[in-house]
Amino acid sequence: MPRSRRTFSVFTFAFLDVMCCGFGAVLLVFLITRHQVNQDQHPPSYDLDAEIHQLQGEIGGAARQTKDAQAKGGDVAAQLAALRQRIVDARGELAEAQKGATPQPLLVTAKDIELLRAAVKKLEAEKHQLESQLNEHSEAIRTFAGAGNRQYLTGIKLGGRRIVVIVAVSASMLDSSIVNVVRKRNMDDAAKRRSEKWQQALAVVDWITARFPASCRYQLIAYDNTAHTLVPDSDGRWLDAGEVDTLNRAVAGLKQRVPDGGANLAAAFQAVARLSPLPDNVFLITDKLPTQGLKPVTTPTVSGAKRLELFEEAAALLPPGVPVNTILLPMEGDPHAASAYWKIAMTTRGSFLTPSYDWP
């Protein structure tokens, strides 16, 4: 019997197996990918309530400590006043007894007065200690808030035990444009003081001095063709930041100045070198390289190369180890100023800032 020929077909069982395996692999990849997408759509959440409560507790504790210290300081002041009044009364009684023709028995002896004086000294020491503790909680001795009470990340190292603030009061502080500087130099003094750039420089001085620690010492120096301290007769010596009235008068006097003349940075650094001990923080508010030096410059214009030479001369007069933090305001026509002041900031371990027009 002849064998029948078997028909050939591409759709065999082996081919169907391959198709099913491929479909299964595609389905598995789809499910895995979909699962990862779902996981990415649900980022982990963190419960910050505990940390918030802890910070609120710390703030409340610091506020209570400050309030308790203030209350204790008030009690000590009242005790001091009472003891001083007792001393006055005792002296009055002693004088009345000595005036009388007939000797009267003394109600208060000299020994009692000495004991009262010792008690007053002890209370004064306690009051001074409490005031120091209060200053640690609140070091700001002046107040200044920028537009909208904003805080900027500047990198400026505020604080220190001996602080110098140097501010340029040259004619270029009237404006950032040379043409406008020339135009404003012909205006009246009131208009010059209202110049936007000069007002910004004054605001920077306010911002820095408002952050003086109450326990520090300071000096304020202004420079144009020469350099001079803003507190009269204080050249070469430190001033106490705790005397807030003196500091306020010095800043108020600066606000009455009219920017004029050149810029003698060498004279300003010489004034810093005369301080003893040396400062541990210097803030320099300026807008350009110097145009005057140890020897007067008589030419009507000062080239860029000459200004760099005058800058190097001034930098050589700066005592070693004194950090210089420069706030450089804008000024056209002086392209080397930024790199020069940045270099001195890096060399002295200070900082360098070119602020926006609305800072601080």
C-alpha cells in the first residue's frame, strides 16, 4: 500500500511554543516596567512633626531664659537703687548728728557704711554678669532691616572682637556712570547725598554696624584724598561698641558727608596699621581702585595701570593676618577692580561681594 505523503505546515507546535514564550517575555517586561513607574510616582514621605516640636521647644526655652535673666537684672537694679538710697540717708544722718551742739547717738556707724558699700559692689558685679548673659542672647546693638526684611547669603564673616569699617567717600560714590558722576558733582549737596549709590553705601554701613557684638571694639574710617576716623580724635585707638550713642553719632555724621575728591586706599590701610592690637576683621566698602597714593597724583586722569600700581602700594601697607572683606559697588571704566579686590580677599582669608542694587 503506498505511503501517503504528510503535508508540511509552518504552524507547527514548536512555532506556537516560541510565540507563546515571546509574548510572555513581553508581558513580564511590561509588568516590571509598570511597577517601577508606580514606585517612582510615590516618593517617600517624611514626618517632620517631631523635629518641628523639638525646635519650637528649644526656641521657647531660650525665650524663657532671656526673660528670667531680664527679670533678675531688674531685681538687681532695684536692690542697687535701694542700697544707694540707704547710703545717702546714712550720710545725711551722720551730717545732721555732727552739726548738733549736743552729741547725739549715731544711728549709722562708719562700719555700717563700709558694709553697705561692699554690698553695692557685689550687686554691681552681679548686674554686670547678668548684662553679659543678656548680650550673649542678643548681640545686636543697633537695628537695621533691608527692603522686606530679606536675608542674603553673602559669605561675609560678620563679627569679631576688633572690627574696622572702611568706607570710600570719593566723588565716584555718587553714581556708577562716569557721565552721571560729572553731572552730579555740579548739583547741590542735598542732591548729592540723595544719590542712589551713596545711599546704598550708607545702608551697607548700617547693616554691618547693626551686627556688631556688644562686647567688641571697633573703628570707623572714611577715605577720599586722605583718611580720617568718623569719631573725632580717635585715630589709632579702639572704641567700645557698648557705647551705642557714640556709634550712632558716628554713623549719623557719615550720612551728612558729601562724596568728593579722589580715593586714597593707602592712607586708609595706614590708619588700620596704627591700631593696637590689630583688628581681626576689616570691612571695606568701595567702588573702584584707588586714584591717590602715598605721593600725590597730579595728573588730571589716572590710567588703569597706574590705579593697579596704587592698589599694590596700598595692599603692601596692610598688616599681615588681617582679613579684608570687600563690598565692591558698581563703577564703569575700572575693569581690574573686581579681580584686584577678589585677590586681596583670598590672600587675607576674607570675602568679596559685589551686591545687587537693592542690597542690603
